[in-house]
Amino acid sequence: MYSIGIDAGSVATKGVIFDGEKIEHVIIPTGWSPKTASEEVLKQLLVKSNIKKEDVERIIGTGYGRISMPFVDKAITEITCHAKGAHYLNKKVRTILDIGGQDSKVINIDENGNITDFLMNDKCAAGTGRFLQVMANVLGKDVSELDDLTNNARPEAITSMCTVFAESEVISLLAKGIPKENIASGIMHSIASRGVSLLERINILDDVAFTGGVARSDVIGRIINDKISKTIYKPPNSQIVGALGAAVIGYRELL
Amino acid sequence: MADYRELWKSLDMDLEKHDQLCEVLPKFYDEIYLSQEKRPEGMNYFNFVIAEVHGLRIQELAEHRKNGQKVVGSFCVFVPDEVISAADAVGVGLCSGSDFWIPDGEKYLPRNSCPLVKAAVGAKTSGTCPYFQSCDLLVGETTCDGKKKAWEILGEHVPMHVMDLPQMKREKDKIHWMDEIRIFIDELEELTGNKITEESLARGIELINKKREVLQRLYDLRKEENLPISGKDALLVTQIAFYDNPERFIEKTNELCEELEKRVQNKESVFAEGTPRILVSGTPMAVPNWKLHHMIETSGGSVVCEETCTGTRYFENLVDNTGETMEEQIKALSDRYLNINCACFTPNPGRIDDILRLYKEYKADGVVYYTLPFCQTYATEFKKVKEALDKADIPVIMIESDYSLQDAGQLKTRLEAFFEMLEPKKEIAAANK
Ligand code: SF4
Ligand code: SF4
């Protein structure tokens, strides 16, 4: 028995296939069309796990592109899916901080993985993956290189929260000759602070899971950890938690 | 709609700009209202009122004025309609719920003012709202700071009377509010040339109480397990209560209720079984602000009650009609009005009691706390409300949103997630039954 969860986010589309135990996943860029991307993810998942579409009994769509997936059995919000995914991976998780490409959210769950409260950030790129992307571009680096670049350097404070202003701030810091590693470190601190202030608007409960594309950065995870002194759980693959949750929900519906 | 251009011209309106406004409203209304399934027949009257919102009702107002009556506009449920009616004037609620007026409002007000205030000022200064144009007097009140300062600006364009509403509810505040009602009586006597007597005030009290009773009758039907009417439609009825002819409104709403009562007997519902029931609480929603209700009811929820000024705060509690002297009547008015729990009062524990009570009465599953951006009083009061709801184990979500549709996608996700969150709770409750 197989179920599939597909999470079409603003930057990446993620897919997970689940048989009650093992999982297999695919991640591709969303590009212009979440519909095309989710179809592609479905195709790749089937190839990767070597099964036929008929063998999949349930497909759940989530993420902002969930409304553009004609082939799903059901669409569920990314909030519920993240909650289920994080709970499936670690039963001790009670608060989830998810920072994705264009939004961030915090979710509280109970011992059954049911949501008790949640908040989403404003419709603005501050403190999201998009912010990181823009800043990495200014530094002439790839996002994945930022962790190494920081290299424990003293953070140079980035005062603007707004992506547009922060971009010009970084440009002028570079012009002043501030070392890139200090700037990179400042950028990581800035994102982490936004995450922490979102967390602080909810009643933070141990353990805290840190998920979403931005959670791939160990440095950001460490800074958050220092600031909130709670046990932080980072899933091995932080990007697929929503898709996994969708697949788990679908699977449970089959039982 | 018949041709009302001559009428509009006589009201000194900006016809070209007004045409733009008239172009968008019908399409918007069709999408939001006429697309609903299983609408009660009785809503046809309210469809008609909206279709004629800038037509027939305006013509009626013009006829009243031709007969020497005065039209008085107000912005807040604290302004006593009874007095307006007793002076044989016609009252209209002038709330402004459209984005259309915001740019004109921003010519006069800071951008970080609440959309309701901006739209009101924009509606007047752009000369595109025939209701504003029909008013002989506007009545403001000292509730929030945004409104207080806006009156000074509106006052440059149209005669304004401001009632000084206390911000606390001590004995001396009640005495003060009685005084304000007396001053209002004098003001209206002067405006209309009609003396307000015990008899005319008693008639005013009786009429407005009847309007409240019919709204309560409508809302009582929303307490039913099987909802005979959508939240969107009920909201529309309340909104129309603010400016329709009261006698006709009472009659038509009673007719609607008769139809709905039959539906209740037959266990007919406009929603699928198990649809989460939502109590909306917060800032007022003026025509054509149907956004939140529409989002809720197209994301898998149903609105069963509004703890807002376009909801229960408008009609709950009647004015005691046993007063015989003017003093007793004024006291009765003051008592009823100061029983309204608006967030501009400090402290305001009554509102929390109301929310908890309405949640039970209307068998709600969750609360959507709604506030317009830059509304300090309601946004700040959320903290206390949330604490109380958390304690009572009542799920709540805060939605801050203006009139534009820019945030529709994110709002939908948040609302859907909220309804998903209610599901396991409902299952547990059902299992315990
Ligand atoms: S919310 Fe307060 S200020 Fe606004 S209409 Fe209601 S009572 Fe008046
Ligand atoms: S919604 Fe708030 S800010 Fe706006 S007019 Fe009403 S009380 Fe004032």
C-alpha cells in the first residue's frame, strides 16, 4: 500500500512516497508552474521507487500550489501537513518553526500531532529563504555556501528587516570593505532573529523542530538554539517535512 | 437600475468617478452573493436593495428632504437612532467598506489610518457616495483617535455634530452620556424645527426596539444545528438595517425569518453537515466589505454569529420602554447604549463575557478574531480575549485584513488550516456525546 504527498512551495516542489515504513523523496524547483512541477514530481517518484501509478492508493497535495494539482485525492494546508510530518519524525516535538522560500510559520501540536495553535508571518519576504537568496547573490555566493563562508566570524549587524533595504545595506557594507564572512554571519543572525521573534509570539514548547528550506543551514539552527535555549530537532531532510506529512495523512486515511 | 443621473447631479456628485464605482459593485456582488446555493427566497428583497443602493433609496431620501425632513448620517452604533427618529429625521449609517475610496481618503489622512476612516473621508471628499451627499448633518463620536481627528476634516465639508462618548463606564460616565443625549436632542430640534416630546421619543424607542427584535429573531435562527441561512446573507441583512427604511426593513426581515423557520422545521441547511461553525468577533464590516465572510464560507467554514457592530453589538439589549418622563427615557437610552462593549472602553471585560456567551449560544466551534489594520483598540484587546479563550479551551485565530484582495491567498490558507485544526476537536467532542 502506497501513499504520496506533494508539497508545491514557492521555490521548490517536494514529493514523498510512503508505504507505512520507508520513504522515498524527490525535490525539484517549482519554476513558473506548480502544476507542471507537481506532475513532474509524481512521475519521478514513481520511477524512483519503481512502482506504477495504479499502486498508489492516495495522493495528497499541499503547499501554496495545492489548488493547481488536478490529480490529487485531497488538498490539505501545509500547516497541518507540517505538523503531521514533524510529529511522525519525532514524537517529542511540540513546536515547529518552518522557514520556507517565501513565508515562515510556527505551529504548536499536542502529543497526537494535532495542531493547538499556529501563526504565519506577514506577506513579506523578510526572514525567509528569499531573503537569504537575495543576500547570497549580493555576496556573489550560492545559498549553500553561506554556512561555510560565515566560519564563526563576528556578525556585522544588518539593521534592515526589509529585503530591499537590507540588500542596499549589504552592498554598502561591502563597499566599506567589511569582510564577507562578517556580513554573511550578520545575515544569518538577522534571519535567525526573525525566526525567534515569530517563535516568541507563540507559547514555545519543548522540543522545537526547525524545518523548511532555510533549516538546511546549520549555522542558523545553532543561532536559534542559542537564543531560545530549547532542544532543537532538525530533521535529516528539513525540506520534505510537509510532503511527508501529506503522505502520512494519506496513508492513515487508508487504514 | 433606472436613470438616476439627474438625481445624482442634484446632489453635487462627481458623476464620472461615480460611474467607475457603479461598474465594479454589481459584478462583485454577483460573484460573492448570487453564486451561493440554496439561498432563501426572502433574500430577493435584499438583493433588490443592493441593486438599488445608489438609486431608489437615494430617491426616497430626496423625497423626504423635499417634504422638509432632514437626513442625519452617523458612523457608530452609539449614536441613538431613537432620537433621530423622534425628531422626524431620517437616520442613515454611513460606514464605508470599499477600497474604492481609500486613495481619496489618503489625500487627507495618514496612510496608517484604519480603512474604515479613510474610506469614509474619501467617500465624502470625492463626492461619490450619494448617502454622504444626502446628509444634512453628520454625527460623529469620540471613540477611537482616528475617528476623532477625521471629524475635524469632515467638518470642513459638511455640518458635523460630535457626541462625546466616555471611555469608561463609571456612574459619572453614565451621567455624562445622558448629558450628551440631551445635547443631541437640542441639536436635532434645532436642525429639524421639531420639538422632541415624551410621545415622539417613546415612538422612536418602540420603532428601533422592533428593528432590534427582528434582527435578534434572525440571529436566533443561526443558533440552529441546521443553518437556514449563510453567514454572508445574515451579515448583509444587518448591514442593510443601517440605512433602509426601518418599517419596511422590519416587515421584510420578518418575512425572511418566517421562511427560515420553515427551513428549520424541515431540518434544511445551507451547509454540508459537519461544516465548522465560526463566531466572528472584532471590527465592523461596512458594505461592501464581505471579504472575511466570503473567505470563510468558501474555505470550508460557516459564520454563525458576529460579535461586531454589524452584528450583535448593534441590536442586543432593548431600550427599556417604561419610562414616562423625558428624564426616564434618556436614562433608559443611556443605560442601553453604555451596555455596548466596544474596545474603545477601558477596561472592557464585558466584551470577553459576550464572546464566551455567544460562542455557547451559537454552538460555535471556533472564533475568528477580525481586525482592520491600524485599529489599535481591537488589535490590542486581542491579547486579553485570547487569554480568556485559551483558558476556556476555545480555538481562536486572529485575522488582520483590509478591504483589498491582495492577501486572499494567504488568508485562505490560514483559514483552511484553522478549520483543519478544529476537526480533531470536533471528533473528540462528538465521541464524548
Ligand atoms: S467598533 Fe466601537 S467605535 Fe466602531 S462602530 Fe462599533 S462601537 Fe462604534
Ligand atoms: S475599526 Fe478601529 S480604528 Fe477603525 S474606526 Fe473602528 S475603532 Fe476606529
